[in-house]
Amino acid sequence: MEAPGRYETKSQAQRAGSYDNRGNLAGHEIIVVDVTEQRTLEGQLRHKAASDSLTGMANHGRLFEVLHAEICRTERTQREFSLLLLDLDGLKKINDRHGHLVGSRALCRLAQIVKDCSRSVDTAARHGRDEFALVLPETNAGAARLVGQRIRELLAKDSEVPALSVSVGAAGYPSDASTIGTLLYAADRALYEMKELSTGTADAPRNFQQLPQDAATEVLPITE
């Protein structure tokens, strides 16, 4: 996602004819208009529309655009990509005990660690109230699980109060899924299994089978 405010000076040039008193073309005038401020504002608006207001991560809509683009890329290159879902454990208890400001801070703490563990080609997104997603191009599910474990370890070492923990689930495309919906379901099921093992309770995996497949189709090249 392109960050706002990173445009160099931009200008638009228009050419108009200059005529003599007989109506003959005498030359051309070049009119240059500085559109830097306009382009900067457009970039800021695009960034805001695709970002979560609390964490600054990609939002739910942008996540689906990226997943669609990665599926298109995989179909073309035959290189697997993975989705990592992360769910902050016990957010409701944190809100009830410490207040919603501390709960929001907890979400931001996890979001920062997810971003710190991301490569430039990865997309970190807020997927729900207490859930995040990380899209990892050209990465299999096993490697994605290692990233998830790294995030868990860093969060556990965070000395800020209250202490936080996160459950994670990974799935790969096309090894574990054939659509965006089945990919989300596979990752959510893996997350559910971890949460059940660690806490003894968890909600049932959600059904993503009927999700619309109308995200943007533009596929961008991977660049480090």
C-alpha cells in the first residue's frame, strides 16, 4: 500500500497554440500547473480508504483485494502463498478489567509486532475486532507458522501491562484451499484448534465459503 505524502513535485503541462493577427499559427504556449498538493491529497485519501483507523494496517476491504491478487499471481506463477490469522486472546476481559483505552492499546501493541515481523512484500491487515491477518507471498504454510510463532514469542516478551497472548492459524494456497473463502476457513480452523488447546474454549470456525469474489483484479509485481 502506498503511504500518503510521499509524492515528489508533480506538474501537468498543457500546450496551446499562439496565432498572429491574420490567424496564422505563430507558435505554442506551454502552461505548467503544479499539482503536487492535489496528488498528495489523492494519495492520502487512497491510504485512508484502505487503512484501519486504529492500527494503520490495511483494512478488511484491502485484505480481500490482496488475497484476490495473490490468487491471480499464484495461478500465473504456480508459487504458493500463505495466510496467517491472529486472534488476540481475552480482549473482552482486558476491556472489562482495564477499560477500552487499554484494550485499544493492546490491539495496537499486537499490530506493531505483526508489522515488525512482516517483509516489505507482505500485507498486514486488521481482519476484525480482535483479529489480524498477514498475507505472505511466495511462502508455504509451514514457513507462515514459523512467522506466527515468532509473533507469539515477541508478544510474550512485551513487558507492558497487561500481558498479552495471541492464537494463530496458517493456511496455504493452493495446498489448503481453492478460493478466498476456503483459505480463510482453513486458517481460521487452525487458529480455532490452537485457541482450544491453549484455553480450552473457542468459538467454532466461521464459514467463509460464500464470500464474494469481486475484489480488484490488478496484480502488482513483487519488489523487495
